[in-house]
Amino acid sequence: MRTLREVASADEDFAEFFGREYARLARACLLLTGSPTEAEELAQEALVRVYARWNKVGSMESPEGYLYRTALNLNRKRIRRLAVRTRHLHQSSWRQDEIEVAEERLDVLRAVATLPRGQREVLVLIEWLDLDIDEVGSLLGIAQASVRVRLHRARRALRERFGGSDA
């Protein structure tokens, strides 16, 4: 059983971690969800889950990696729930402009969703979170060469779908 002092110290450690990571995580979640509200909820839920396991997570080599992996998993779960809801909606009750806006927003999500999981994760971590190849390799537990290959394939697939250059 932990002493009160150990609990207070762990809470202070988490508070520092939260202060460092929250804004960056929320921005990453915004890129994943496309909605500021959903991004905030996703970031908060990921941090709640990390806090619940802080005794283990805080001593990990990369608690940030655990946090982002948790957020990615929560986002996958959210997308599955949205897909189920969407199938159950009766489109005739929607106005045409709402359908068009929703389809345009989902176009990008669909394109990214078609990428294999590893490519999606590498793409988000490098392009949107601005991590370098070494950090991503360490975070995902894969070689730097594998990170480069996944990134190249993800970019190529998105280029083929939307056009553009790899720059």
C-alpha cells in the first residue's frame, strides 16, 4: 500500500506530464477527428486512462507513447461507433447540404482510414505531430527503415487518391 506522500508525488508527476502533453495531444486528436469538441473529449479520455494507470505508465520508458497509443485506440473505437450510427440514420431526414458537408469531411477520414493501421499511425505521428523518424520508431517499437517505408506508402496512397506531391 502506498503512503500519502507517494500518492502526492505521483499526482505531482502526472500534473507535470499533463501540462507538457495536453495541448499537443489535443491538436493531434483534432487532426484525427476533425472536430474540436471530439478532439478535446478524446484527449481528455486518453489522459484519464493514463492517470488511472499512472503507477505503471509513469515509470515506462515512453509514457508519451502510451498516451498517444491510447488516444489512437480510443479514436478507432469512436470511428467504429460513428460507422454504426451512420448506418442506422435515415438519410431522407437530413437536408442535402448537411449530407454534402458530412461527405466532404468524411472523404479525408475515409482516405486515411483505407491506409493500413501502421501507415496511419506513422503518418499522424510524423506529419501532424512532427515527431522524427527515431521517435516514431521508438514509440511504435519498429525500425527506422520500417517507419520510412510506412510513411512513403501512406503518402503515395494519399497522392494517388487526391493528387499532389510528396513534399
